[in-house]
Amino acid sequence: MIHEVDEVLKRLLTGGALTGSGIEVSFEAPTRDWAARRNAPVVNTYLYDIREDVARRQRGHTSVLDERNIVVRRSQPPRWFRLSYLVTAWTKTPQDEHRLLSAVLATLLPRELLSPDELPGSLGRLGLTLPLTVAGLQTESRSFAEIWSALGGELKPSLDLVVTAPFPAFPEYDVGPPVTEGATVGVRDIDSDSREPVGRSHRPHHVAAARAAREEAVAARRGEKPR
């Protein structure tokens, strides 16, 4: 799931305002060693935090359909995770870096929701929309200064990019085959051991004859004419 979000972000960042610029998009940690090795403008998108969005956790189950829209399995609802990226621009001058960050903002700000048809692999098959926020209020426990300190580098202008993505919950449970016929109800005749579906008008001849004989005997004892 995480690598598929990376794929979506790379496609977004190399398009939009950066289309045709040839700017590289990197997901490596922007350490001092990495910065020393680069020799061309780069937009670095470093995944620094992964945590579950517990407010989105759901109970119950969801249905898994086949190509005929028939339920074949049931599973728990997916768990949602906030993927937080530190987006920075790396060029020879601060002004060029600021221009790159402006282009990133112009590209991502209109994309607050990512539709299922533009998501790859398992993300697309879930059929869910992914929320995306950029340069919003940071809600993670670690500050950017702590992140840069852990990376061994100096504090640099950056954008906080957060994609909230679903992760399938396991296991999945098989369901029984679909019902293809209507329900039938059987009743037991009081004069025999046979069981017949409701709505059937005929009876076996020996059952009908026995009943008629009993009715005649009862009528004779009462002095009534048999029906």
C-alpha cells in the first residue's frame, strides 16, 4: 500500500506545474550524504511518519464481490493510515528552491481527494477515495526540527504532505454459494408420514381413500349422510 501511494505522488509531482521540467522526485532520506551526492534539481519526498487514523476505524464487515457482483467473501473494513511526507526542494540557490516549492503547492493544492480510478494496484481495487492535505497544521508528535536533527542536516524550508490511505484488514472469510431458487416449506399430513410442499393440490390415492372411509364411519355413527 505504501509503495502505491509513492507511485501516485511521483506521478502527481512530475505532472502539473512541473510537467516537462525534468525535475527528479526522490523518496530517499535527505541526509548530508544524500545532499552531497545530488548533482541536479530534486524534489525530495521523504516519508517520516506512519500512524493509524483511529477516528476512521470501523466495525462490522464488508462484502467482496466477483465480476458478476456476487458476494464471494466477507472481510473487516480497511484500516486507515496517515502517511506523512516531508517535501523539500534541492537546487543550487534558495530562490530556485522556493520556485520549486511553489510549483509543488500549485500542483497538490487542487488535489484534496484522489479518486479510485487514478490509484494503482490494491488501492484502486478497494474503490475508496484518498484524502490529501499539503502544508496543513502538523498533528504528529515530532517537530520538523527534531526530524532534521535526526537526519543530521540543517533545517530547510519544507511542506508537510499527508495522504490518508486504507490498508486491507485480514483475514477474509468465504461465504456460502448464492441462493438461486425460492424457498419451499414442507408440511406433514396428519394421516400419513409423507411430507409435501405447500401448494400441491393432489394427494396419494390411499391417503384420500382412508380419509373418506373414516368420514363415512363417523357420519354413520351420528346418523348423518356422508359428504
